[in-house]
Amino acid sequence: MDFSSHEILETIRMVQMENLDIRTVTMGISLRDCSHPEIDKVCDNIYRKITSYAKNLVPVCEGIEEELGIPIINKRISVTPIALVAESCSTADYTKIAQALDFAAKEVGVNFIGGFSSLVHKGFTKGDIHLVSSLPEALAATERVCASVNVATTRAGINMDAVKMMGTIIKETANKTAEQDGIGCAKLVVFANVPEDNPFMAGAFHGIGEPESVINVGVSGPGVVLKALEKKKDADFGELSDTIKKTAFKITRMGELVGRIASKRLETRFGIVDLSLAPTPAVGDSVANILEAMGLERTGAHGTTAALALLNDAVKKGGAMATSYVGGLSGAFIPVSEDAGMIEAVEAGALSIEKLEAMTCVCSVGLDMIAIPGKVSPATISAIIADEAAIGVINKKTTAVRVIPVPNKAEGDWVEFGGLLGRAPIMPVRYLDSTLFINRGGQIPSPITSLTN
Amino acid sequence: MSEIMTIEMIKNFLSQKEIDLPAGTVVTKSAIDWAKEHGLKISVGGTPVAEDATEIVPESRKAIISVIGVDKVGIIAKVSGILAEKNVNILDISQTIIGGFFTMTMMVDLEKSTSSFSEIKQQLNDAGKDIGVQITIQDVNVFQYMHRL
């Protein structure tokens, strides 16, 4: 036998008992050629292009799942930031375009389509203003459309006008989807240093430097890492790191394999594998549990940031060897509502938004899927975004904010989004006033460390 | 700067059997692979483009079947029977008993089988249920990628 029984059983166990899966196969599609002054024509072009390029995405993925015996949980699409595609339109309201994206997504059978987005780190164009203004209505009027706004980069600094605007937009989006506890906000991410090839939602879009179409893969396996660590109760940090690296390698290799096969069968360029460790609400699929397995009583205890730093780094080292092209976010995710261990930690009062902010300094995503009280002011939300943007810009990393101010609910209440979006206890924020700070407007200049030439 | 021929551009030449591109044109690997699959011969400046020797995806039609369950007489016979009937060649078998659980792994070759992967998988699934064991069949690449550099 080329492979020992031990190796074969290890693979089977990872899939069947430890939640190893391909989290997403995302097809990126350029809609740059769909522009037109008439919005109906744009919608038509978008719908045709997406349904034509992605028509086999779901069946091909299902075939691969069957042959490899590894579940591909989500099939998704990402598109060119719509602010660019719709720039030439005479209509200011881009909701129709979001609806066209939604119809196309439903037609091909993907569960999310990302790219209703705008890049405003240096300022707004007309298209950007229209896109951002359309966000609340567009997210309320659609089910599968995901949106993002990039407000800062290390090179450009932080667009504080955009930061201020997004605080208001997030509140409006929550209010427009109040019947569903502000679910619109679960499909909206504000970024600093956004990557152009992220396959995960809600922040996925198909960047400007990308080709016509591409296949990007997101893997996952916090459960697999957890099981590997549980066997290492007495290991020192070197051994711990080594164990995570090896496990991350194996997990990412599955992404590489799936990506290559999908790319070949869909006759679409293979883009990247995002080696992020992404949790789900399912039992045994938690990043928080990994931190706890390292020896912390609860995620949120002192030591959590160090533990996450080790995890994030080891995942990257192991994953990088496994694939030819690493991209997207590639690190550990800490989305509160999507991680059973994080939810428990918040419930137990162990995890605060301040600790989460510290953790975002050492992992790939920012303050993610955090439910906050509905009464939080737009200025406070903007200030939260400004803090995360600063962390990203200074540290030359991606950070993001995806918070949901749940209308009519307060600290201690629960919000239930369902499915992969999960459920979360509403977390307290500080109510000290930042309005004067946020109202200043303008651009926070890029840091001196960005002058790398 | 030389001209570049990408996979997106080469698809326009589907109706032709051969194309000769101007000397110095760079043809991307994806374009070469696509052309090869669609029977299109590419040459640049009169010279045929060399095919890359390394294959990205072997897709060798080999698979690993694993049978896991409580030791039962007749498991090997039953599975082999199905495979023989479907013209699936058994290349290797290994078995072990760990903690009372019987594990059998087989490397098989599906090249000459006329049944589809799904059909074989379904039959093995059903057989597994009958005997009371779990039978999995997976493309060998899963193990190749995970356990070999």
C-alpha cells in the first residue's frame, strides 16, 4: 500500500469527526465590461455574465465533493466592486444592481455573492458615494448580496469622512432590517487594507488587478487543529507551534487539491488558497476552543493575545508550504457569532470588545460578527472603525469591522441570525462620547512606515 | 514587450486545429493546457510550443477504498465481488484490527471500469449498510496531497 492504514484513517477521521472541510470555493468574476449609462442594461449585463461564467460552479463542486469525500460547504461568487461597474450610470440608487446580483446568485445556486463594494481609502468618486448611500436599501432588499467598503490603507492613511459616513450607514442598515435583528449589517464589512482575492464572505470582492475570472478556495479546520493539540497537553510552545504547522499544512493541501481540480474542470484560472482557520457555530469547530486548549481558562483571559499570535503564525507557516499561491486573509478568524467557544466566553463575561480589539492586532480579521446594543450612536460605531483602521494601517495588515447594532435590543439580550451567521449575545460598548473626534473629517495621513521605497 | 496569449484569448481559436503565433509571443501555461485538451496545436514563429512535462492534476483514476467496522467474516469477499463486477482492478490491500475495529484499505484502479464513480460509490455504500460496516471510496489524490510532499 502506498499509504499506511494510519494515514488513511487520519484523513477519514479529520473529515468525519473533526470537521475538516473546504469552507468555500469562490469564483471571482470581472464585471468591468458590464458598465453602461443605463442601469437596466448594467443589470442585464451582470446577470448574463454571472450566470454564464458560473453556471457549472455548483455542479462541478458537487462532483468534486463526491470523488474526494471532502465536503465543500459553500460555493460563492465575488465580483468587481460595483462602485466601479456602476460609475457611469445616470441613476444614483444602485439597489437594482444588488437585486440583479441576488437573482444571478440564486440562478446559479450560490449562497452568497460578494462585491457590492467601494474602495474609498483616499476619497469618494460619484460612484462610491452612490454605492455607499445605496447600502442600507440594497442590503435590505436582497438576501445573498454581501457588501464592503475599504476606508483605509497603509499607503493612503485613513479616510475619516468615510469612517464617519459608515457609522451612519451601519445604523441605517440595521434599522432597515430591524425585523430581522439588523441582519443587513451581517452582510457589510468595513475594511482597512482589504485584500483583492479574499474568498470568504462578507468581504469578498474580485479586485481590479485580477483576471477575467478566477477560482479561490477557503479551507477550514479548527476542529482538526483542536484535536491535534488535545494530544499535546505537556508540549512546550515549540512543539505546539510545530503541531499546528503540520496540521495547517494538511488542511491547506485539501484546499490546493480542490482548487486545482475545480479550476481545471471549470476552465478557469486557479487563483489562491486562503489558509484561514475559519470557525462555524457547530460544536467542535471553534477557534476559541483552540486558544483554551493551549492552557487558558477561557478565551479573554490574559494570555489570549499571545496564544492567538502563536496560532495565527503557525497556521500561516504550515499553510504556506501547502499551496503555490496563498492569498485572501490567511490567518485565524475570530467572528463572535460564528464560534461556539467565543459565544460562551462572551456569555461568561470573559471576553470584552477591548480584548477582541487587542486580538485583532495579531490575527487576520478584525472585529467580526459582533452584536452591540441598538442604541449605540453612529459616532461610536465610527470610532470603533477608526480604531480598527488604525491597527491595520500602522501594522500593515488587514483589519475590518462587521458589527451589528441590533435595533431595540440591549446588552445581555441575544440575537439569532441562523445558519453560518450563527447567534450572539449583545456585547457592551463604552458610551463615552467620540462625536467631536469623528466630526473633524479629512484624512489621517499614512504613517511614515509606509514610505518603503 | 512581446505579445501574450492567455487562456481567455486562445478560446477564440477553438474552431481552428492549428495556430501559428508571431515569433516572441508568450503563451501562458493555462493556454497551453487548454489547447492540448481541445486538440489545438500552437506554434510560435513556426516552432511548436513544448508541452510542460509536469502534470498539475494526475487524475489517475485510482482510488482508496476503506472499510471500517466490527470484524465480520465475508467483508473482503463482498467488496471484492462488487469491484470485480464493475471491472475495478484491486492493486493492493491492507488490513488491520485496532481496538476491536476492523479496518481494510484497498488501492483500486478505475481505469477500465465502465461504471461511474458515483455508481461504484453508491453500491459500496449500500453493501456497507448490509454488512454493518462503513465503506468509503475516495480519489487517491486526497491522500497523496495530504500525506506526501
